Amino acid sequence: MHSIVRLTLITLALGLSACTVHEPYEQPEPPIERLPPPGPAVKHLPDRQPAPAPSKPAATPKPMPRTSASFAPPPGGASHWDPKLGVYVLEKKPNTFYRQRTYYRFDNGWSWSLSPDGPWQETDSSGVPGGLGRAFAQ
């Protein structure tokens, strides 16, 4: 029994000592490739003008997203998502907006409702989504 314990302790000590003797091998970092600067190389020839650079096509504006990735659109109403305002803009009701089951309306002040047709409860800009309140700040 003592010989088994002694042999186990010796094996354990040798195994642990092997970890401390060898330094860990570090992988060398890959070399950094140097790329030439972007753009075409232009050679200037005597008595010649360099060719004009081709013009870039005009940037086309991105269409407004119809829906939000985070908020569901209003039920049954034509609307589009306005990312700057952070709300859906109802297309057939001026200055009426929707987000998270609540409609917001601006008519010389803010009001909110659970239905696009009211009844409307008065509130101030702190009661509307932040982007919407900033857009109509007085």
C-alpha cells in the first residue's frame, strides 16, 4: 500500500516538474504585408497632360425603411418608419405617430391615445419618444 502511494506521489511530482521546466512555445506572429497606397499609379510624361480621373457616380439616397427592427407597425394603417424620429409616421393623418401601442399627435402641443381616432390625452414633450420630442421642440 505504501509503495503505491509513494509511486503515485513520485509520478505526480515528476509530472508537475515537467510543466515548470519547459517554457511555453509562443506562435510567431505572421508578417505584416505592406500594401501600396490606394489609387492608380500616374506616370507623368513630358509634353502630355495626365488623363482626368473618372467621375464617381452620384450617390443614390437610401429609401426610407417601411418597418423597424425593434417596433411593430401600427395595426391597419398606412405608415412608414422614421429612424430619426424613432416612430412610425401615419401617412393619412398629419402629425400623427405610433410606437409601442401608443399614438402621438402634435397639434400646438402633444397628446397621446391608444387609438388613432382618440380620445386624446394631453402631455408634454417628456411624454413622447425622444426623437419625436426633439423634432417638434418649441
